[in-house]
Amino acid sequence: MIHRTIPNNGDWAVEARGLIKNFGENRAVNGVNLNVRAGTIYGLLGPNGAGKTTTIRMLATLLRPDAGSAHIFGHDVMKESQVVRQLIGVTGQYASVDESLSATENLVIFSRLLGLSRAESKRKAAELLEEFGLTEAAKRPLKNFSGGMRRRLDLAASLISQPPLIFLDEPTTGLDPRTRNQMWDTIRRLVSTGSTVLLTTQYLQEADELADRIAVIDRGIVVAEGTVDELKSSVGRSSLHLRIENSLDIGVARHTVERVLNVKSNVSSEGGKITAPMADADRVADLLIALREAGIHLAELSVQKPTLDEVFLTITGHGVNENASSAPYEMPEVEEIRG
Amino acid sequence: MKSTSLNRQLKNNTGLGQAVRNSLTMAYRGLLKIRRTPEQLFDVTLQPIIFTLMFTYIFGGAISGNVKNYLPVIIPGILVQTVITTSIVTGVQLREDMDKGVFDRFKSLPIARIAPLAGALLADTIRYTIATVLTFTMGYIMGYRPDGGLGYVVIAAILVIVCSWSISWIFAFFGVIARTASSVQGISMLALFPLTFLSNAFVPVNTMPDWLQWFVKMNPLSHLITAVRDLVNNTIIGSDFVISLIGAAVIVAIFAPITVRAYMRRT
């Protein structure tokens, strides 16, 4: 991207205080606080239905918060919504481009709407298509586009006015690994030109690859916030997976794991498998001895990198899938992981 | 904390000029869509041809003695009925369009809020124009020679297109508040069917029972039909012409703001 006014690094690109949004009975967002520093990539990590998209939509003026406040570069999203719209680009979870038109036509129409002249719009469209490797497909209707091409076009459309803040809602969900890596490269390049990016993702790995800071969001509330390293060390570098031979022993085995490793464990839904965060690898030897003394036979043992499930387990005390059934939130749990 | 570091001219309002420019761009988008999927013009092409043929030959002898004498009565009636019915499609398509992700992008752009709606409605005037031209052409083929000549036919055509555009705001409103496209179609047909048939479009009003005459004379579509007949047959710009335009203006004044507001409320 050519030229860009780079905001002061001291500026906050996003400041949100106590954002609340209800859909009927259901509280989708329950008091989200966010601070995103200009010029950084910020990841909003959480499972489906956690309130990520609703939060982004409120920040992008697409949805009116029921309570709380949000400022984009100091401008109120409700009172100065039209100003905010001049500062942001939004790439939605579902491609926000026109299916029945071609890539060029899409970009020209968005450019015209943003106030570019006819000639400027054509030039801008050609330039963006070139940059996103879509020149060959420029004239084809989007119906024939692959998922990856559509996402790239979507992102290109968000960059027409070179907005200083870009919202990306699950930019790589449903993409194959190769296209996903291309998308990551594109996002990194954006920030190197001075843009701020706020992205949502379900994948810890994605947040890990891209984000400077992460907020973990669950059931409409931010349950942890920090740099990737801070978050990871709260989870443990990796996690221990144990499959035991006799599923009747699972209760005893789980108790032993929690006692020896001094962590909370999780039993997988298919049964017979215990997962626990592993903060200290030395303790595993102690655990194996303790299990043998208890007469519990292992079928399988493996060590894996933390998954989103484990981040959740550690931070919230419940797994991703248990969301609906567990007890409502208490703030101390948030404090716990920060301590 | 204000973002003085950003070298942009930031405004929190959109002027009339921008609203018109944005709407025209959105209308251009609508035309591109029609060009890409010309099959959506089937209804506006076939309906005027079939309806004009059918109604003229069914009712012509009974009402005016013969088909030729019936043409000055039926062509303006069919014209209004066909073009107004076409405007339902505007609401249906708007509903379908709004479910797509691209409307999220329109909402997030710093454009006039009315533009995505006004543009879509504006693009649809091409449909009304097609229906109008075809109805008059069918009439001409069947032997209709309006006394007003081409000039008054053009004025009448513009009047009908302007009024249909205004009425399409009602269907656009249904489109914005309805849950599905097919329910828009249903509600709109239900509203339009009595309005088009309980009018002076097909038969002389004095053949109807008193209570029905009262309604038919109130019916705004009767005024529009009379205005068109006055123009093309008698070269008169009368009170019905004025009433039609005032009615159209009132509809836009009421429905455009509530449609835009309902559109903004939708998530």
C-alpha cells in the first residue's frame, strides 16, 4: 500500500468499556472491555457463540450496543458513527461482496461510494486486484470464485480507503492451509504499513501467529487478556493426554492427575481420555509412578501443544463444549489467571 | 485523545449532494445486476403482453361494444396495474439482497444511509420503463391510436413510472421489516390485488353498486388511471394528475424515512 498517515503509537485505536448486547433473552455480549493500541494486531479469541462477532459489529457501527461505550481513535461509535466509518474497514465472516458482479465491478462500486472518481476507481480496483493476485479473475463473476479468492477480494475491498483500523472477523475460517498462510502474510503486511488490525479467531494457533495481544472471550465477557506469551504460560507450554485401559478407573486416575500435577483436568467426551495442562515436565514422572502404584494401566500417553480447549479449561474451569451447562461467571476466575 | 494524527477530513454528516451521488452509484450497481441476470426481467416482459391481450379480448366486446373502442379505456388501466404490480418485485429483491453480506459492507461505509435503498429503487425504474413501453406497444399493435399523440403518451409514461417508484417505497418497507422474501410477495399481493381490481381500470364505475363506487372513487389508483386517460386520450392535465403526484409525494415522505429507519435497526 502506497502512503499512509501513521497514527501515534500512544493512541488507542479501540477503547471499549462495558459493552453489552442482548438478543431477546440471550445476552450475547456481557460487558466487554477492550483496549487496542494503534499499529498492532489484536486477536479476539473464543469459541463459536462467545460474542466475538457481536463485539466487532458493535465496534464497526453495524450494531448498536445496549449499554457501555466504545471509541475508535477517540470517536464515539454511537454519536460519531459516520466519522468512525471513515476510519475503519470491515471484513465480515461471510464474504461482504456482491456475488453476482465481477471482482472489478465490486471494487469500482465500493470505490465510487467512497468518493473516488470514475478513473480513480478503475485504477484503484486494478491496483488492489494486482496486489491480491486476482487480476486474472478480475472479470469473472464471483460465483466462480474459490473461498480463498473471495476472502482476498473481501479484504481488498476493505482497504480501498486505506483505513487506519481494519476489522477481520474470522479471516481464515474454512480456508485450506496454503490459502490460510497467504492470508496471514497479507495481514502481517497490512500492519507493517501502519494499520491496526482487530481480528477474531477460534484458533489459538492463528492468534499465536499474528496477534501482539489477545483477549480470550467466553460467553460475552473477556476472561483473559495479555500477550501471547503471557497467555500461554498461564496455560502451560503443552498438555498431557492420557488414555487408560479400564474406563472404570477414570475417576481415580483423574483424581491422581489433579493431585500430582496440581492442575484441573478434563475428560474427553468419547471417554477414557484425560487431558491436563503440563506446566512442569518433571512432574510427569511422579504422575506415572503414582498411577502405577494405584494399579491403573495406561493405554496411551502423549504430550500435545495447548489447544483452545485447554486454554479455556485453564482460564474458565470449563471446556469449550460445556459452555451451555456450566455455572455463570465469577470475576475471581479472571483474577486467578492473571496472578 | 482525538485522532489529530490522522490526516483525514472527518465529517459526521452526509450532505444532499453526497446522498444523491451515493444513490446513483447504488443504482448503477442495480443495473449491473440486472444486466448480469436478465432472466429476472421475464415478468415485466411477459405480463404486459399477456394481460393486455387477455383483458382486451375478454372484456372488449362486453364493455365497449368492440375491442377498438375498449382500447382507450383498458390500455391506461392495464398500464397502471402492470407497472404497480412490477414494483412489488422491488421489495422482494431488496429482502433477498439484504440477507447477503454485501449489505454489511454498505452499512459500514461512510455513505448516506438512504443510498442502498434509494439506489435499488431507482434501478428498478428500468423495469417500470420496460413494462410501460411494452404495454403501449401492445396497444399500438392492437390498433390503439391515442389522441394525445406521442408527447402526451411520454408524459403519461413518466407519471406512471414516478408514481410506481413512490409506491415501491411501501413494498421496500415490507421488504425491510419482513422475515422472508416470499412473505413480502404475499403481503404485497394481498394489498395490491383489491387496489388494482377495485378501481376504474377495467370497467366503468357507474356499473358498480353504490358502496363499491364509493371505494373505487377513493382508490388512489383510480385517480392515477384517470390521469393517464386524460393525458393520452384528451390531452388534459387535470386534477387527477395533481392528486396522483401529491399522493406519490406523500407516500415517499412517509415511507422513505420509516424504511430507512427500519433498515438501520436491522442487524
